[in-house]
Amino acid sequence: MAEEKVNTHCHYSEEEDEESDGVVVPELQGILSKWTNYIHGWQSRFIVLKDGTLSYYKSEQDSGFGCRGSIGLYKAVIKAHEFDECRFDVSVNDCLVWYLRANSPEEKQRWVDVLKSYKAESGYGSENSLKRHGSAVSLTSNTQSTASAGSFSKRGIRGLKEKLAEMETFKNILVQQIDTLQKYFDNCADIAKVSPATNQQNLTDVEFDPAEQSVDFKGEAITFKATSEGVLATLQHCLDLMTQREDAWRRRWEREVEKRRRVEELYYKAVKEQVAASREDFPTRRVLIHGGPDYEEGPHSTLCDEEFYDAVETGLDKIDEENQLRDRLKQKVVSIPTSPTTSAAKHRLWPEIDKVSTEQLHYARLGVGGAGGWQLFAEDGDMRMYRREEEADGLVVDPLKACHVVKGVTGHEVCNIFYSPEYRSGWEATLEDMTVVEKISDDTLVFLQTHKRIWPASQRDALFWSHIRRVSDDQDPDAHDLWIVCNHSTEYTEHPPNAGKCVRVYLTVCLVCQTFIDPPKEGSEITRDDITCKITYCSVVNPGGWAPAAVLRAVYKREYPKFLKRFTSYCIDQCKDKPILF
């Protein structure tokens, strides 16, 4: 998947938000790539962390016009991606998810660390939360946080405050009683330290007289007992209030779990209906469920092979429908750049062109029997399609060989339609754009083709030279002539691979056509009814990116026969009213 690389910068604000407990809140802002949707993909966005909220703007210049979206970090989950070392996700209850991407792993880690440290220092859900947000049970705090105080009903808060005030009163009474008793016992202890001989004399000098300042221990004990019972009763009431709130939250949590279960059931039901609809080939019932970028093409895609194929199949069906409704590419004017008046033999690519074309002609004329490993996978009338299962670096590059017989056209006509740029958009169903990069000679062109994107695969392009020639046929004396078109990937510095949104496809394709003429009646001219063209089509395509091997094989098993039938039908339609071209 081609991702937009955006220069990422972030900086800390030196303003330190000193709160009552001295916690320093880091401020952070910078430019990150944010996943938008499947049309626009990753886009550069200005991200700002302030006052516990992560907000984003289209650009730093637009930050004065209001944010486009925001997420509160207090309940958010910040998670680095398992495979993409530059990506991290910020989500709230799995309902709101931001997929963010930095330009380097270091920048990504800096963002993740700051966001996590902010959440940790904010103390949400920890014992420090009462300090930072203002305790919902504090009598002296007038700044209760919405996160904690909002979780209690007004009635519960009022009852809890009243009971806490009672406990404060009981505490003051107990402190006064303890102070009185402690003072009395301290004075008694001081008198006991005086010697018996001088006891009588010193009593006149001591201000404290236990007889005159005696304490009503019985009354104090009753008061102490009543006060203690009041404290315990109030604590029990507070516990009852908290238990009621816990039960209320538990019931609310159970309702949320039940809602989530019902939503998951509906989701799985929709997925099953989508799969069933794709199998029954009812496009109107198909529903594409778009998730995050993990649903894109890639070795770690969360789409299973079956879902991946269903999505590709739906995209191909949509392309077929579009081709039936409109034909804008056929009307496109193809401009061929002029080239210096030099022969093709002097061009830098000519040795490769001549060598590859000769080799492909040899391979195309080899039989499919013996130990070649060819497997027949499609058969329709005179058409036979064979394959060999091969992989290169984990990518499916199965060689393909097709044999077909078509009446009413010559080999020269079929090869000319396959080679000429003015016809290409007529039979290439997935073609979105085509440019002739260079004209080497009249029989050799260099093409740059961009193909329509089929979700969830990335968009593809191909850069290749195409060469057409007539060759001598010394193997089949009954054939009138033998023509070949060979396409082979090449490189140009002006068009580097995988530089933009497209993944480069590498291919080697060979089309060999033989013309056979049935002898007409004596004195009659040759008509198209007397002409038969034997077609041999060989191709090896490396898709460049990644897709499940089973999916690729299932796609070309379906698409290659359709392509060959569409191409030959197009050739017949183009030639039926024209003079025969031998």
C-alpha cells in the first residue's frame, strides 16, 4: 500500500500547568499522517494536545478556524502498531479510532510516550485522580471534575457530603475529649513525681488540684461511646451509598455488554450475508464493510483470504458494469512522441528486445505435454488455458499459456490490435490511463499503463516495451504467416517504480499468431470465412505488491479466460467490415 510520507515535527510547550499537586502537563503539537478513508488514504494533518484533548486540523494555518475532530485522552487507549513501526492508534471504547502515522519510529515513539505520560500523570482511574481532578467526596474542594463527580447522581453526592460533614463533627468531638483526658492525666503524673516528705508543702505551690478539677469519666465515656458509634454508623452509611453506586454501574455495564453483543451479532450477520451474496453473484446485495488501514493489501491484512477475494471479485464486477455502461477510454486520443530518425538497432534497449522476443517465441511454440508441469485449468470450445504454479519471494508469478483458434481474422490483424495503442483501451478492461513514453521505431513502443484500483488491493501500474514483428515459420508449412508481439517490463529514470500511489507490476507477455487459409472455390476470392487464426498467448506477471496466493490464483482462473474471449471478440468486431490484412 502506497502511503503518503509526511514530514513530522513536534515540540513541547514550555508552559507548565501547575496544579494543586504540582503535576506538570506536557503540551504537544505537530504534523502527522492521519488515515481518512479509502478514497484519500493517509493525509497530512496538524495534531494538537492541549488540556487533555487531542485535536486535529487540516493544517497549522487552519487551526484558528476550529478543529475538525477531537479525542479526550482520559479514557483513550494509546497503542503502537504491531508491525508498522511508524504508526500508532488512539481509540475510545473501540467506537472512535484515530489511525496516526509519524515519519520515523523516533517521532512515533515520542508521541506515544507523551500521550501515555499525560494520561498517567493525569491520574485518571488511579489513586492520584482525586488530587488532579478534584475529589468528588472532598468537602473542601469546589472544583470537582466531570469525570469523577459526574459519575454520581446529585442525590448520592448530597447524601455523601452530609455524612462526611457528620464525621467531621464527630472527629472534632473526639479530639476535644482526648485533649481533656490527656491534659488531666499529664497533670496527675506531674504530682506523682513529687517526693512524700515534701508532698504536703508542695501541694500548696501546685496550681492543679485533682480533687477540685476532677473529670466526669462516666460522662466522658458515654460521650466517647456515642461518638464512636456515630462514626461507625456514618461510615456504614457511606459504604451503603458506594455499594448502591457500584450496583448501578454494574447494571449499566451489563446493559452495555448486552448492547455490544447485539451489535456484534448484527455485524457477523451482515458479513455472512455479504459472503453469501458474493457467492450467489448478486451485486446489489453486497455490502462492503470498510475498517481501518489494516483492511488494505499487505502481509498483515486483517482480511481473510475469502473476504479478500470477495472484495476483489466485487471490484472486478463493478469494472465490468462500468465498461458496459460507458466507453470513455476508447475515445481517448493517444499521442505518440516523435523520436529521432535513428534505427531501432541502435537503441540501447534493442539487444534486450531482440533477445527476449526470440526466447519468448521459442517458449510459446513448445508443447504443453511432457514434464513441463503445465496444468489445464480452463477449457471452452477451442480455447485451452494452462498454468504452472510458481512463486518468487513469496509472490505468485504462475506462468500462463493459452491456446485459442479464431475464425475470420488474420494473425497480422490480431497482433496489430494487441500492439497498437489506439486499440488498447478497447480490450483492456482494467486500464485507467495509458501513455506512450517513447517511440523506438514503428514496430517498438514503450508504454506506461495505470490500471484501475480494485479494493482492497493497491493500484497498479506497468512500464514495458512492446515489439511486433513477422517471423519465418519453418515448423508449420500449412501456416500462411507467423506474427509475434512481445511485451517486457523495463525501467526509465523519469518513471521510477513505487514512487507514487501505484505499485509497479513486472511482466513478460508474448502473443504468437499463425494464419491458416482454407482454399476457396475455384475462381473465388479469399473471404474471411476462409481464414483461421491460431493464437498462442504466454504470460508471466509479478504483481509487485502482496495479496494472498489463493486469491491471486482464483482471480486469474476467472479473469484470464474472460480476457482472452473479450480480446478475440474485440478483434473480430474491429476487422469484420475492413479489408483483410495479411
